[in-house]
Amino acid sequence: MKALLLLSLVLRPPRGLDLYMPVPDANPLTPQKIALGRRLFFDKRLSLDGTLACASCHDPKQAFSDGRKVAVGIGGAEGTRSAPAIVNRGYGRTFFWDGRAKTLEEQALEPILNPKELGMTEAEIERRTGLKIDDVTAALASYVRTIRAGDSRFDRYASGNPRALSDLEKAGLAVFRGKARCNTCHIGPNFSDEQFHNTGIAWRDGKLVDLGAGEGKFKVPTLREVAHTAPYMHDGSLATLEDVVDYYDRGGNANPGLDEDVRPLHLSAEEKLALVAFLRSLSGTIREGNS
Amino acid sequence: MNANEPRLETRLESWKEIGAYLQRDATTARRWEKEEGLPVHRHSHKTRSTVYAYRSEIDAWRAGRKVVPEPAPARPLWKVPAFALTMLLCLIMVGNGVRPVSAQQSQTITARQLWTGSGDEEASITPDGRYFATTDWTSGDLMIRDLSTNQSRRLLAKSGGWEQAAYASSPVLSPDLRQVAFQWYHNTSNDLKADLRVMPNEPGAKPRVLVANPEFGYFRASAWSRDGKSILATIWKTDRTAQLAWISATDGSVKVLKSLEWRSPNSSRSAQLSPDGRFIAYSALERSGSTNSRVYVLTADGSKEEEVVSGSGVNEAPFWSADGRRLVFTSNRSGSFGVWAVPIEKGRAAGVATLLKADIGRTDPIGLTRSGSYYYLHTQGGQDVFLANLDPDGRVRGDSSRLTDNFVGSNRSPVWSPDGKSIAFQRARLDGRGYDLVIRTLENGAERTYTEKVLPIVQVEWFADGKSLLVPTRDDQNSFSVYRLNGADGKLTKLITGPGKPESIFLSPDQKTLYRSDRPAGKIVTYDLSGGREKTVFTLPGKDGLVFRLAVSPDGRSLAFNSIERDPGNRAHEKAGLYRVGVDGAGAQALYTTAIDELNGVAGVQTWTKDGQYILFNTLTSAQGQPQQWRLMRIRAAGGRPEPAGLEGTGPFHQFAISPDGRHIAYGDGPAAVREVWVLDNALAALK
């Protein structure tokens, strides 16, 4: 009973997020599992050479991303995609940039087992942790579910405090929902429709360089804490929020499968400025673990 | 046959036929309509109205018609021992496994109409079936109707009509019946705002604002918590995404249970709290843009959720049975809309769905009472497409005829194909979610229906190739898109997207430019179809004008449009008018203006004759105490006096389209659909 009460307090979400978060029946949240998952998340024994942990690429100080263009695994091996900010993934419906995992449980082990990332085997994980692999998976997924970002100035504005956003940020919100139509994809409490779109980023010089979820489509990332998750896009190819806004303003990289909602926006300099200001207002509080 | 198409039946076309069907005379039929709600429809057209009725509706009315029982005589004393003997025999039979047929088992579902003309899809019914909380649409006031006495009382003592700035909606009574939660929708500085309020259930009591947040565009209060401390509501945000939330009845604080994004169906499908207060049932689209919807059960604290009704088609508007063990919902899973029930145990589906009542038609469910009476709105009437002959000078000649008898009351917005052999028009979906596009071949009456996820469509135009259509749509979010629909394969190609509402959008004769009226901004803007760039070509002088209803001249050089020039400081100066302007925005000319009172603020829908000499438009006159009179007028495009063009009625008329040869006119006509309140008694009888 005490544990359940503690859990209900722990899981009270920050302002702006839903009370309901899908949790599979097979892996109910418990304080013990969350605590174990947290320890594992920061445990470098989960990398083959003992140099990296999950938190190496998903650093709490950088909104659970790493500030690099692409992820770097053991031995300095570079991946091809950036480490996404894993905030609010408990609300997610698909995982990884290409959506190949359908649950956090499916997702949790893959980077640990990937030779270019943490390079482990299931047997080695069990040997080093003394835990069964299913328990490791369940604990990591449980901990990731507790990583929730909210209570931003935008959330306070949306809760009825008109002074929480500046006039410039409010103008940016209008651009976000209006002329720029960012909310075509970045909707809901997590600012993502959890869908996959070809925005042209995977196309370089007329060639598709990363298939993604197919035809160069990639998952719409959350915009929570976006000011702290540079560089941007699945390949980290855009260094700043201003670059991102410019990219969409010019209609993305032309290609045969370009999403029909990606087209020139004709934003003015003032509108771009306001839009970036609004995006910066999406930074707030991140809660994680049993804290 | 289309999967959603209702059973076609021959109509009874006169009082005489209706009376004959009832085996009574016409006078009795009229009296039964007046006194007992016999379902009779009227079509007002030109100078007289005609009545008609559907056999199935009369059958339903007859089946559910109240028969007042005769008073039971006092039970004679000699019957007491006989009764005791009967009871003893029953007990013996039960003991032997022989069960007498209970009164409940002998009950069957019966439909009866309660009243007509004041339907409100956001009404609610108390669990005991006694009180019906609704909006009084003559005033916009809150109204509580006592169904046991049929007496109504208004709570707000609101003056004026609903359209004059404010109205209350989606009222729901607290469990102890002492309070009412409702949305207050009001006009502030030309912007509609909503807030959620609570007031004592007493006429004239003072409401209290619970939530007033500019981010929240619309509320649908649907239940109170059992302790009366919180209100369950769906909140539509200004970006049109929806959230299920608990709202504190004390301080208005909002706890969002679940964000539905753009998956929420319309406001008449509210979330429902289970009788034990532990679960919330709601329906939502399976994904944004889908036409399929599903039913979900969420724990009241938001900790768990289960999908309890899935599958393709529409599954929506769940209501709890009194024991909390079933959810009753509407669905078209059998090919037409019916009422279904699914067993529920601990918040999960505990079996398959069962059909309770088939072929219920276009409905907006209101509620299910403890006794199993299922209240709903049934929509009757509405627009249809008519055809008439037209003289070259723009005058209608002879009588009009209905384009199709399919889905009567559901068709609108006709447009001729370039070869004049087909007409594209829109047909209201049975689920109330916008319109399908239909192309009808005039020669043989063949119809092809396009049901697209991008609906609701606003209006369509043919491209010159005669094979594709321009389809403007209102997006889920606050923006619009314009598509090209390939008639052969139904494929849609997006042409442009823009912010705001689509209003009227027309294609230039050279097919290179779109013209759009930006109504609130008082502007006409163009879009280059090759690049989508927007350009304002005309702005109505003055700071508070509206521009709407564009029509491009056949030579592509001029635009006709309607306007309203507002003057908030002096309403007597406000004018409605018909204007002409060059497509480059030059040479604006007022062809006809009138005081707004005379036009009653209603738009004139216009078109050009094929020779470009005349513009046809709509006027409305509404004399005190008289029915509204709509009239088609014509005016020389160069200016002059408007004159009647041979078509009038109680309308209103919607969209005129002249055939390519200029000899025929198609138009939408018909009054607003009438909402009737019905009840299915013993809705759960099929399960017993």
C-alpha cells in the first residue's frame, strides 16, 4: 500500500502532461523497478568496455540527449543518427527514429546489444548485473517511463496564466499554429504526432542517404526541452533552432516523396524570431525516477 | 448499395396518403401530428409547402405511441387467496426449473418521439430519466425540462436570442440535482470565447465561472463525480485538439486525463462516467483523419485504459447501463447505424458486442437512463439539390425538380461538370462528420461517392478537363487545404495549404489562380496554383468589413462578392451588399446594398449567367410575424435595379450553379434540418 501511494505521488506528471500514460500489464510500474532501472541506466558495466552507459548518450543535463550530431558508441564508433531526447517516451507509441520498436520494452535492450553502441550480449548483461535479461529490460523501460518533461512557461500559459509567455513568444505560438503549421505534426502534450514524415533531411544532392522508416521518413520528435537538444533532426545536420526554422521555411529538401505538408512558408524575419522564441519557451522541468 | 445507405422506401406524399396508411382520414392524421407527434415532414418550396412521411417512422411512432391505461379496479377480497395460490404455483415451477416469463422478458424495444424542433445534441438526461437539461435555442438560456410533468424552466433568465452574443450549452446536473455545470459561449470583440460555469439549479441564481482560459476553445461537460466535487469534461483547445479532463467544481483547476489530439469526434460524443465512478467511457477516432472510431474505457484516475470496442466503421457515443456491466453505443458495423451493447467487467470488454436496435439512422445520442431508456436526437429534413430551366437572361422558368431522391434532406452544393452531363454535389454523412462528395450522371442517375479522410469539404469546382475536381477542405487544425481529386481513382493531390478558414474558394477560368474570400479580414486573396504564394488583391474599405461568397465572371476578369460593412458604433449604418471588382482588385463597384436588418445578416449566394450579363443572387425578407421569404434576384453585371428571377420560397437557397449551356440552374434548397428527440424504451431488452 505504501509503495502504491509512493508510486502515485511519483507518477503525478508535471504540468502539461496527461495523467494517463500507457503501461503494459506485463510490466507494471513499481518503485523498486524504477530504482533498479535508474541504477542500470547510469551503469557503465552495461557497455562492453565499461566506458559508456545509457546516460552517456541520454544525459539528464542535456534533456536526455547528448549534444552530438550522431551517437558515439564504444571505441568511438560513430552511428548514423543522433541520440534522441528521451523525455516523455512513456507516452510514445513507436520508438527509435525509424519506429522499429513498438514498446519501450522492445527498445530498451537494443542499444545495449548493438555492436556500434554498447556492444554487449544478453549473457554478458546477466553475468555482470546478476539479473535476468527480462528483469533488466523491464527495469530500464520502467525508469524511462518516469522521465517526463513539462511545466514549461508554455504549460503555465496554457493553464491560464497569460503572463507566462512574452508577447514575442505568443506571436511565435500563433506562427507555430498558423502560418508555419508546425502543429500539423508537433501536436499534443508531447508536441509529436508519433508519426513518420519525409521532410527531405535524408536526401542529399538528390540521393536518399537514410531510408529511415521507409522513403526517408523519420519519427516526429518531441519539442519539449528543444532548446537543450541541439543539434537537430535525425542526423544532427541542423545546428540551431534558427537553422531548423530556415530549413522548413524554404520547404525542405526537394525529393519525390517529400511530405506534402512541407512546402515554402514565406515567413518574415520577425515571424522566424518569434517562432524560435516560442520554441525556447518549451523548456521546463524534467522529473525522473522516484524523485 | 452504399454501406451506409439507409433502406429506401416510398414516401407517403400527402395528408390523404398518410391518413390512408393509418386507416384514418386526413383530418385525424393532422390532429395526431399536432397532438401526438405523428412524424410528418414538410418541404417548403416556392410558394407552398408539401408534407410527406415515411412508413417506417409512422410504424415506429405507432409502436411507441402512448396508450393511457385505464384505472385498475380495486382488487376484490376474494382474489387474495387466488393470488397467494398463483405465487405458490410459481415457486413450485421455479423449483422444478420451469421459469415463468417475467414482465421484463416480455418487454420489447419501442421507439417514441418526445418532441421536435428543439433538438440539442449537447443535452443530457439525468439517470432517473426525469430531467432533461438542454439549451433553449430561442434564447440561448439553460433549460431544465421535467419529463414527468413536461414543464420546462429557464435558469439564467437570459434576455435576447442565442445569436445575440451568448448562449449556454452542454448542461449537466450534479448527482444531487442542486447544481448545473455548463459551457457559456460568448462573443467578445468579434471573437467567440467559451468558459465553463456552474450555477445552482434554481431560476435566476448566479453562475460562477470555473474555467476561463483563452487556450480553451470549447467545453463539453458530461458528468459530475459521485461526490459532486469534480466535473468530467472534454476540452477542445484553440488548436482544435481535445482533452479529457477532470475540472474541480471548487476552484476550476484542470487535471488532464488524456489528450485526444485530433482524434476527438464532434462535441455530441461525450465521455461518460460509470455508475460506480471508477471508469470513464469515451469514443475517439482510431487516428487523426480516420473515419473509423473506437470505444475506450479509462480509469477515472487516468491510470489505465482499455480499448473495448474496435473494428472498422463508426463505434461511438458509449453510455453505461445502470449496473455498469454494459456499454451501449452506436455503430454502423452492420452496414447501417444501430444501437449496440458490449459487456464490461473491471473496465475491460468481457464479450462481443450485441445489436440492440438496427437501422436507427442519423442520430445524436443523449443518454441512457437507469431503466434502460435510450434518448437520442433524430435529424429530419435538410437541404436538397434542385434543378430548374433557365432563360438566357437569368430567369428561372417553370417548376423545379429534385435532383435525386436518394438521401433526401442530405444533399447540397451542386456544380455542373464542364460537359453538362454530370453534377457533383455533397451529401451529409450519416455520422454527422461532414460531407461525402457525390458525382451523379444525369443521363442514367448513376452516382459515385467519394468518402475522403480530408473531409469536411467546403465546396468543389470542376477542372476544365472534366475529370478532376478542386476540393477545398477545412483541416483538423485551424487551416485549410485545397486538393485536386482525380475522379477516376479518387486520388487526392494537395495543391495549397493556408491558415484560417477556407470560406469560398474559386478557380480562375484559366485554371492558374485560386481566389479566396478571407471573410473576417474583409479581403480577397489569390493563390498562384504553381507555387501557392498568397497575395491580397482587394481589401474592403473601412476597418470592420466582411467579404464572402465569391463568384468569378465567365471571362475571368471580374469577381462578384457579398460584403457586410459593419459599424459597431451605429448598427443602423451597417450594410450588406453585392459588389463587383476586377480580379486585380481594381474598380470595385457596389451593385446592390441594403440595410442589414432587411437582409437579416444572411449572405446572398450568387453566380454569373453564362454570357456574363447578369449576376444572380439571393435575398431574404423577414417581415414581422411572417415566414422568411427567400428570393432569387438578378441584376445586370454593369449595375442597375435588381429584379426577381423567378424563384422564391421559405428556403434558404444554397449555392447556384448554371449549366454550361446556360439553360439550366441547379441549386440547394431546404430549411435547416429539424432535430427530433426520441427515446428507445427497454433498449436493453434484447439482452435479457
